[in-house]
Amino acid sequence: MPQNQQKGRKTGKDPVETSVPAPLPLNSSLEVNLQEIGKRIGSSSDIVIRNFTNESLSSLSLTFIYIDGLVNADSVNQTVLQPLMENVTLKGDSITAEAAFSMIKDQMLPVGGVKEGKTLEVLLAMLFEGYTLILFEGLQVALAADTSGWEKRSINEPTSQGVIRGPKEGFTESLRTGTSMLRRRLKTTDLRIEEYKIGQRTQTGIAIIYLKGIASEQVLTEIRRRLDAINTDAILESNYIEEFIQDGGLTPFPTIQNTERPDAVAGGILEGQIGIIIDGTPFALLAPSTFFNFFQSSEDYYQRYDISSFLRLIRYGAFFVSMLLPALYIAVTTFHQEMLPTTLLISLAAQREGVPLPALAEALLMELTFDVLREAGVRMPRTIGPAISIVGALVLGQAAVQAGLVSAAMVIVVSFTAISNFVIPSLAIANSIRLIRFVMMFIAASLGLFGIMSFMMVLLIHMAGLRSFGVPYLSPVAPMIPRYLKDIFIRVPLWSMTMRPKTDLGKETRRQGPNQKPQPVEGANQPAPEQPKPQGEGPA
Amino acid sequence: MNTQRKALCLILCLPLLSALLSGCWDDRELNELGVTSGSAYDWENNEWKATYQVINPSSGASGMGGSGGGSTSSPPFVTFTVKGRTIMEAIERTNLTSTREMFFSHSRITVIGESLAKHGINQLIDMFLRKQDARETVYVFISKGEAGDILDQLMQLTKNQGSGIQLMIEQESRLLSYYPGTRLFELAMSLASESGSAVLPEILLTGPGIMDETSETGRTDLPSRLALGRLGVLKGEKFVGWLSQKQAFGLSFMTDNIETATIAFASQPRKSDKLDASFILQNSWTNVHPVWAKDHFIMDIDIKGSGVLTELGSVMDLNDRKAISEMEASLERQVLDLVNNSWTEVKKLGADVTGFAVRVHRSDRKRWKQIEKEKSWDSVFQEIEIRPHVSFQIERTGLSNKSFKSVQQE
């Protein structure tokens, strides 16, 4: 049977090389079971196997197995070992294995999760989750008590997506912490959490979280289908999932958002998106995501709408600057000199006097330098971090200009481009335009503005054709749905966003009552002739 | 799916195709360009003589003064003078001597020498309208002597001489209104219009020498500066004569080219003709209306304006409404004189720079057709009688009422 399956896997198109054996039912002999377990998991030092026998050494023989570090030692001692070992009945000779099994299961384990396992695979899976296994001599069934408790990072402020105003907690690597954070934010019966185990070797827990009735069933089915279709041996971070399930493999644009912020996930879920939390990484995914989602920051909703709208417009501006500025500089200075004001032209020409490289090479050199610096800054140990800024700012900026290698204008262009790139709240889309920028530069150097415009058209057509789980990537701009534009380029006041935006095929539902614009009650300023009755039932 | 892929490939390939059409063959780095800021054309020995002013970027000619990294002693621009049987032949010959490719898109001015203006400028205009990087927005000037000399002159405060001259003419037409600056397309338009005449401001050197060494500009009072002078009149394509600044001013009133102007006038014309007061004309409208009177045209010229009194040298109390009315009448007479004086000269030159032909064409098409047929506009023009009506209003009298002289005498 196992051979058959292995053979089937090999001849089939399964690319994953795995050694997953067929489910093996427990033997009634404890000895055999222990041998089999030993064969499966080897003799790793963190596995604790402890035997328990009663006085006669015959009628009852139990074995506890747990993995040190995955279990909470106190909990194992107090909820499993202690009750069992101190129990008088168990110590007595008269007890049979069956009786002990039901007694332990029903009466003696003061823990929440107690499960039965009949095959070795089920038991081992639970063992790796931090359960304590209790195997019985003479029984083909074993117990597993949830004693899990491993070292976790405490909840910290998100490092990649900070806010000035707003919640300061971020997801941690623990799946359960993540789901609990969302539960705390969405105290509704509609919240659904579905769990998957993906990755044959890692068995990574993955939870999809959505609001029933708001998330689109179509999208849900699609996400479930794609998650089920993943056949890989390891999921170590949310990007593994992202790459396996996102649409359009050949696109520089991300179609799934990732975030460290539980409030951002909650906000997305409330608008019909589906959250995916992956065990082992603080980055959760949100799908489906349109292009414009990447420009919305959760802080947009935590500050006044006027400043949020302004900042959002700046982000779109920064997006274009970051993508186009070096290309425009190259195009204008090598093809379209007549477009510059004379004074600027002359001062640029003066700076270019004596610069040995053509504009494209100059721009490429500086852009690559910046990317090297940035990468170095990420990888470098904290303690030598300041060295980066000295090398970057002084040596590569000022000195390069003074040495006549690059023009000062180019340094300004490159630094402004770099700064603009950081304005975009989502690193995913910021990274995608980092690459587009280089393509743009080459096109600008060969075709000028004409080339830039052509490539922009190509990008636009490409984006208009993209879909994220069936949702057009540019919606609600293309296809244009004017009434959903309230939260795209600007953010209107919260009280006027009465309907849920339908960008994601979810149901368009009312999310708050109408006419909530705060305004004084009519006639409130005039002295009231009599005390107005409070509406509703107040305390008498 | 497959068809989608194909379509995507096709779309992605389209811009690649365009690479065959255009490409980096025509790219020019900034340090390969000789940015010309002005050009001048003369006619000498039956040949075109063109002078180009090429900005020297490293001298900091951006107008910022000093910065830019180059030595300050190097001139802000250099000039090339070339000759050829055609203009383009002359231009291309620049490449025999210049290290940089001429780049005309940033030209601001063009100076036409009197010699060329007498020869005819049609070919020059054609070149400007035809050539891709030539700008028809350049301001055109005429110079009495050799036009090329003008471009050699260094300017103070502005290093880029071409744009400096542009600033001068723009400022003049905005604040002084003696004559408007003429851009090349305007020149072409008025030469091609019914009147077939145009005016060009004169640019001249106030002194005998040409200040063309950077060391010479280190003085506060240059012995020789660039200045705007008279107004040259072109008819057909040729130069026919000059209008003085005063006559040009009158012409500006007739052609509605007044932006702001300062007029000196006699405040008490009954007592003395002395021009002892100034008035800034802030708004002015001119309406020209041709009327056929049996055998000739009468041009009704309505000039209306309003402005502020800025200077008063006589004994006067402006609280008195009568005094102001008197001054307004004096002003009107002053402008009437300007207009009549200008008209006499224009008539003498026989060039319809007033644009009356256009007015006649618009208001009386039948008669215009006849004139066109008979080609008799020149004689009709000589018969024209003008009837200027001026109505000015002193809207404000400044911060004081009585003139200082009257305060003192009290």
C-alpha cells in the first residue's frame, strides 16, 4: 500500500519529493509503537519519552511523549503527569487499560484539548504541535493532551508600517495570536476563521479570515481552491503563499497586499477582503487587492480626511516621480532640450561640462549605487549602520560630484526618486516600480518622451488586464464606478462613506446609517422654552 | 489563454517596432550643444552674413551670477560670424569652426541689419517658419548698422544677452508702450496681412565702442550700452523708414498697443504750455472704425483711458473737480497731438503700419474687394483722413490733493 502510493506519486506529476508514508494504525503493543515512533522521528534530543507503570508493573503501562520546548513544562507537569501519577486508582492493580483510558480521558486531564488518535501520523502531527501523547499498552488508541506552549515573541510595534496615530501593535509569528487580534477587533458572529495545514514538511498553519455575508463567496471558493492546490514541502513566510495563489505570474505588480498591522487586516476584512494569516511570520495577506489598495494606508482613516486626501494625492504623485523622474531627466536632456527653460538648460549644461558619461550611464550608475546602498543598509549589522550614511551621503554624493563623475542635478534626481519611493505605503508596489524605473530609463534613452509614453501605455494596458481573484486590478477606475471613488484618490469623511465599496465582488452593503454628518440641531442656539425630552429610555 | 498571450506579445512588440522608426540616433548630450541665445543677419556683398551668439555654460551664464564652476573671466557667450549664399549654408558653415552643434530652440532674439532689411527679409522669415528647431517666437529687431555688432555687446546684470534683450523689450512694451515687441510670427503675420507692412523696434549701441571684453563690463557706467531706439517700418519685405519714439507712441495709441504708459502734459494749459505733470495711463482701449465718405475713408479712432496722476508741478488744488477736468482735457490734447503727428509720418512713409487695411476689409468687404482688384490701396491709404477722439479719466490723484507747490506758497 505505501509502495503503491509512492509509486503513484512518482509516476504522477507530483514534483515534491516526500517521504510521507501511509497512515499506520497503532499496534496494541506499546513496545512496537515506541519502536515505530523511534524509527519515524529518530532520537532527537528534544523528545521526551517517559514511562508510567503501576505497582504490579503489568496491568497498566503508559508512555508519555512530548517535545521539550514545544510544550509548556508547567502545564505538562501539572495537568498531565501530576494527576496521573498521583491518582490512586491508576496505581491500583485492578485497573485495566480500557478503564484507565476512559477515566483519564474523561476525568483526569484538566486541559482544554484532549484528542484521541488511532494512527501514528495523526499522533505525530499532534506531537509536533505541542501535544503530550499518552500511549497505552494493549490499546490501539492513544490520547493527546494539548499542552502546547512555546517561546513566542511578544506583541511589538510593527517595524515596517509605523503610524503616528493609530494602534501600535503588530502581528507576531504566532498564528493564534494573529487570529486572536482579529477576533478582538471584530466581535461579530460573522467572523469566520478557516485553518489549513500547508507544506508537507513544515505543516504550516494557515488561516483564512473573512466576514461571512460580506466577503464574496466566489472569491472565497477561489482562494480555497488555490490554497488546496498548493503542493509544496515548505511554507516559511507569507510570500510562499502569495506566489502560489496570486494571479498573473508575469507581472511586476502585486495583486495581494501584505501587512503587519491587524487593524489594516480588520479594515480590509470589513470591506470584503479576505485575510490570510500564516504561522511563522508577522506578515498577513489581504486579497483580492486592487492597484489603489496599495496606496491606502491605515493611518488615512485615523487622521482628518482633508490631510488624508492630501497625503494620498502626494503618494500617487510620488509613485509617478519614483517611476518616471530619472527617465524624464534622461529624455529631456538628451532629446527634448527645447522643453527646458533656458536658464535651467544652461545651468544643467554647465553641470554636465566635463562629466565623462552620457546621461543614461550617469543615471544608471547613480541608481544602481543607490540600490546597492539600500541593500547594504538592510543587511548591515546595526552597529555599523552609520557608516552607510557617511559612505552614501558624502563619498557617493558630494565627492562624486566634486570629482566630476556625475552632475549635481543627477544626484538630486536620484535622491528625489529614492525618497519618493519610500512615500508609497506598500513596499510591495514600491519594489515593483523600482524595476520598472530601470526599464523606463533605457526606453527614455533610446526613444525619448515618445518611448516613455509608449511604455506607459503598455503598462496601463497590462494593468487594465490584470485581475486579483477575479477583481479587475484598476477597479473602480477601470471599469469606472464613480460612486466608489470616495476612497480612491481622496478620502471623503467617514460619515459620508455609507456604502461598502464593491471593488472586490463582495456584496455592496450599507455599512453605516445615512445622514450622519455632525451638525447642530436646528434651533439649538435659541433658548429652549422647555427642557427637551431625552429620546429613548434613559435611566430614570 | 493562448490568444491572450498572443495579443499581449503583439502589444508588447508594438513599441519595439517604433524603435525602428525613431531611436537614439538623434540624441544629443547637453555638453554637445551650442545653445544659441540670439542671431543676427546682414546682407553683405550679395551674401548672407549670419552671426550667432552661443552661450558658454561654464561661465555661469544662467544669470545666477558667478556660480557654475567656470572661470568668471570667460565670456558668458561667444559669437560666430559666417557667410553663405543661403542662410542655411551659412549656418552649416559654423560647424567648420565650432566645437558644438548649433541648437536654436532657445533663441530669444533676432537682429536684422539695415542692409538686409533693405534687401528684403522674406527668405529669412521662411527659414524661421520652416526649420524645425528655429523658433518663430523670437523677438525681431532692426539695427542701423551691422546687426552682428549688437550680439557682441556684453550686458550687465544679465549674462545671457539674448534673453536680456528680450526682457528689455517685454518690459518696455509693458511699462512704456512706445512700441510693442514684435515676435517673428507677428512680423510674418503683419507682412502677410492686407496692409503688408510691419514695424520693428530698433536696437542700438548708445556709445561708439562695442563692449565685448569681460573686463570691460566691470564698470558701473558703461560708455556704451544696448538700448531700444526708433521704430523701423517695413513695407512688403523691405525697409522704408523710421518712426521716432514719439511717433511710435502715437502709433501705439492708434493700434491699441498701450499697456501702461506715462504721459507728460501741461497741467494748466491756459497759463502755460510747460509740461509740468505726469499721468500713468493704466487702462486704454482704442476702437478704429472706418467710414466711407464719398471719395475717401475716414477713420474714427476712439481712444479711451484711465489712470493715476503721479506728478504735479503747478499750483493747484485737486479738491476742485474743475481742475481735474481741465487736466484731463490737456491730457487728451497731448495724446491727440501724438496721434496726429504719428499719422503724418506714417502717411509720408506710405506704409500701412496702422493696420487700417484690415479694418477696412472687415467693415467694408465690397469696397475692399474693389480696392484689391485695382491694387489701389496705396492711393486709398494716402487719402485717408483720421478723426481721433480721446477721452481720458484721471481716476485717482495719488496720496495728496494739493500740489506741493501750492502748499508751499500758502
